[in-house]
Amino acid sequence: MNEASERILISQDWITITLLLVIALLLYNKLKYGERFRRLQSLLFNNVYINDYSKTVPLIFNVFNNVFSIIIILVISLLLFVLLNDYEPSNINYNVIYFFKIVFYVFTFILIRFVVGRLLGFIFEMEKEQQYFAFLKLNYLSNFCLIIIPLLIINFYIELAVFSTLLILVAVLLLLFYYFKLIKNNHKLIFSNLFYFILYLCALEIAPFVIIYRLLII
């Protein structure tokens, strides 16, 4: 019990500010884009959101998606912080500087993924398909954040050490489900361009995670 209390005392200030920022951004999108936000909430269970907004112009660079991009960076950074703090607690110890380091790497990772994705789409003359997949992943991650944020709040403010492990497990299972959903709903497009999809998967999904993981634990 003492250990859990110390954890809350150390982390409370900057984590509270970060979570409040995430909640404020969520409220902004919900108040300004109420109908779109409501449909995004159901993305885990149906494709109504994708069908309604996959023809939007601009498809990716609009205020709604830009706000969620910030939320995604912060939420993924908090998840990585929880994971790494459990893995190397003596080195991290809920250090805000280490969190900023994670945010920088996550932002860089997303930026590089976007640039490389656009480049691959241009090389293979598949700009529209690449943009569509980027739209899908952005909104699946946005829906992911809506589910994970309450769990993050619980993780930081209750005295259950095992909850962080449960949080990471839920996050991994959700991400796997989104990938299954993406492949299942777009299998014809994917298998008709299988070489591009495998290259895209290796270059933008697997390799960057390995690189960032190595950078963060060294």
C-alpha cells in the first residue's frame, strides 16, 4: 500500500496535466463535431464511420483528425511510459523528462511513417490506396484512444499494481483486433496489392517499433 501511495505522489502533477489536456482535446472535438465524434465511438463495432467519412475532403488533414493526432501521440506515449516504467522502474521512476523523450520519439515515428507511406504510395502509384489506409489507421487509433483513456486514468489513480499489466494487455489485444478488422474489411484491396502491403507492413509497422524500443531502453 505504501508503494502504491508513493507512486501516486510522484506522478500526480504532470500526469494530471497531461490527462487534462487529453480530455480537453476530446471535449473540443465532441462539442464542435458532435455527430462525427458519436459515429467514431462505434467504430469498434461497425463501419458506419468509415462509410460516411472516407470520401471527406481533405481526408486526413482536417481539424477533427489533427486534434485526434495530438491525442494519439499523448495516449500512446502514456501507454509506453506505463510499459517501460514496469519494465525498468528504477531507471524511469515516473520521470517527466523521460515522458517527454517518449513523446518526441512517438511524434518522430508517426511523422516518418507518414512521409515514408506517401513515398511508397508515390513509387508504386498507389497514392489513393495509401491515403485510404492512413485514414483507416488514424481513425482506428482515435477509437482506440477513446477506450484506453478511462483505463489510463484508472491506472494512474488507483492502488492496484496489477492493473498496469491488464492495461497493456487490453491495449495489445485492441490493436490486434483493429488490424484484423482492417484486413478483413479490405482483403480484396490488400491481396490484390500483396507485395506493397507486405512492404508497407515491414517498413511502417514492424521496423519503427523495434527501433523506438531500442532507443528508449538504452
